[in-house]
Amino acid sequence: MPALLTLPEDAQTDLAKAVATLEGPSFAARLASIAGTPIEALKARLPEGVRDQLDHAVRRALEKAWSTAVGTEPRRTPFGMDVAWFHRGVAMASGAAGGAFGLIGTLAELPVSTTILLRQIAAEAAAAGEDPKVAATAAECMAVFAIGSPNNTEDDVAETGYFAARIALAQMLPNAASSLVSGLVPGFLGAIAARFTGTVGLKLSAQAVPVIGAAAGAAINLAFLEHFREVAKSHFTVRKLERIYGADRVRAAYDALRDGSTG
């Protein structure tokens, strides 16, 4: 039987949606649309001084997000609000505040928006039947920052593609259940930061467009959140299907869908 047909129809449909997201990230296109600027022009807009600060800012934001969000209940919100809408509201408010003060404000609010991202990612893990309080699942939540970001030639995770990124990250954190008890492992954090920096750089580049302002800052943060929410949902959908049908079977169906082939 062709690999594409080895999963039940509902599982195949869920996997197809995941493949479309994981193999075709649209974050850059969303930013270009918001800023009204082509991608290549966006990349050139980030001031050199900000580029120099970016790597440190991203690492600090990831560490802050980890220390703030890990071990919490990601689906618990004030007044029982819908999780996704609560996170959208906070992300937009944070983006508006940052946008009002330009790039310096955006860098300052990066730990806040990254924490909101991690909480939303963890909520997607919980919705797929995983416990974000378990260290191995928490590691997978952090890995979404790398999986949902573009690769680059200086990246520690040099391969491209969803499964290549997963395998490379797993090799950097082989014993997640014990390694994350006392905090993030530097090599694992570095691999995630290397990719996430590229996505944050695009976000900052869009906000470097003149008169982008608070409103666009809110829109960019919303696009930021929605992108990683979709990547997280897809990643944890794949993991859920692997638990049900087996990793090899899901990988074969995934590859067939990605390649547009039935055999």
C-alpha cells in the first residue's frame, strides 16, 4: 500500500495540515505584508548596532521565558478566558508598547513576547495530550522555536527540514528528562537561539520600517504568535500521531505528503 495511504483518513488529513505548516513557514511573508516591504529589503533594514545586540537579547529572552513559563499551567488564564485569545491580547499589547518606543522598546519587550509564545506552545502540547511540566515535553516546547525558524549557514542545526531539525536537536539533549531539571543545557539553548535569532531579526527588521508605530507593532507580534502557535500545533500533532501509529509509519506518510507522492 502506498505510504500516503497507510494512515486512517482523519489522521492523514491532520498530518497533511501539519506538513503544510512545517515545510512552508509563512512568517516572513506575513511580515512583508504588514510592513509593505519585500523580504530582502526587510533584512537590510536592521541597524548594525541592533544586529550586534540581537544574539544576546534572544538568549536572554529564551532564558527568561523558560524560567517564567516552565512548570506553570499554560491553559490557566484570568477569568477563564480562552487561552489563544488571552495570549493574542497580551502579545498585541506588548507589541504595541514596544512599537511605540521603536527598536529599543521592541528589544526590551522581547522577553515578554517570548514568554507568551512559550506559554502558547505549551498549551498546544497540552491540547495534544502531553504534559508541559514533564522535562522531555518542556524540551519539545523549546524546540518549537528552532523548528519554526529559518535555517542559516552559521546554525548549529545545519540540516534543513522538520525531521532533520528534530533529530539534530534531540542529539544535543539526549537525556531531557534529567538534563532540564536544573535549567537549560547551553548547547541546546545555543542551537535554538541560532535559529530563533533569524526569526526575531525579521520581526525587528519589519519594526525598523519608518513610522511603523504601535499599531503595526501589535500586528507584527500577533503574526509572531500565530506563526509559532501553528508550528507548535503541527509539531505536537505529528508527535501524537507517532504515539498512536508508530514513528516509522508516520514518517513515511509525512515524507510522501511532503514530496507530493503516493509511493
